[in-house]
Amino acid sequence: MQSSYKNQTAGRLGRLFYVIGPSGVGKDTLMEYARERLSQAPVIFAHRYITRPVELKGENHIHLSEAEFTNRLQRGCFKFNWQSHGWMYALGTEVDTWLNQGLNVVMNGSRGYFEQACSIHPDLIPVMITAPPETLRQRLVQRGRESVDEIEERIARASEFVLPATGSMRIIENETTIEEAGEQLVSLFLENLA
């Protein structure tokens, strides 16, 4: 696989894919699927810096204490940063280094931070992962992290979210198999590399 991508990044800027979706939609699962499939491609999956401790299941992020996070923020180490559910999130300035090398970069974004991210990087490509409310409910119950009330709160938030009015928004329906939706993501992340 590696040789088939050789020299494809020369002289071009990479594209930034901003992946969003409600809790339970399977965003982390699909991104992990795509990460494994594209391990030899010129596509980088940016790690997020989060003040939430790392769990055995879930996102492979870099844990920072609040003091470490604040120190890096004050020193200009982050391209994007936001707060959600009591935690601090960021992506580093290494994102620009990768884009300048012609690599496509995939980031796990926040719906609430979307407009600000667009103002920082207007050319980003938003990718929305969706699933019906009942599917979200089943997945959240199976995940076992939230109470019934918290699950219903998340479902309500998901239904209230209005897709941004942008012609570049890509939508991936995650209703059937991981492979089906995952292959759609793989194809999307390879855009402009052929």
C-alpha cells in the first residue's frame, strides 16, 4: 500500500477533515477503522490533548493536567482548543506542519466549536456522522457510561443540533455495519490524493 501513495503529496497542501457527531453515533469506532485502513497512506489522524484521563476503551488521546494544558495554551502550542462536559480539549500546531507537508489531516472535532474552527481554518472539510435517535439510545445504553437521564439529555442535544449551512459538509450515515460507513470515511479521507 505504501508505494502506491509515493510522491502524491509533493507540491500540494493537505486537507483538514473536521469530524463531528453526537455521542453514541460511533464516531470513534469509525475513525479507528479508517486509521487502521490508512496506516500507510498520507493521512494523519491528529491526537487530541484532553484533561480527561485516558480510558482503556475509547479515544486514544493525550492526557494533560489542567496546569499542563494551560501552560501549552499560553505558549501558543494549540491550533484549536475548547471546553466541553467539564474537560479541556485541544489540537496542536503540528496540524499545520502536516498540512504543509501535503498530508491530509483528520481531527475529532466538537459541534459546539465548529464555527470557531471554521474561522481559524476556513478550508476545513466538515464530516458529520449521523444515526437515528433510537440507534444512538441503544449504543449509549450498551456503552454503559451514562445514566438513563444523561442518555436522554444526549439524545435531546443531538436532535437539537442543526447542521451548519455549508456546501462542503459531508454526511456519513452509520446505521448498518462498521465496514460500510468506515469505507465511506476511508474514501473521503483519501480525497485529492489520487
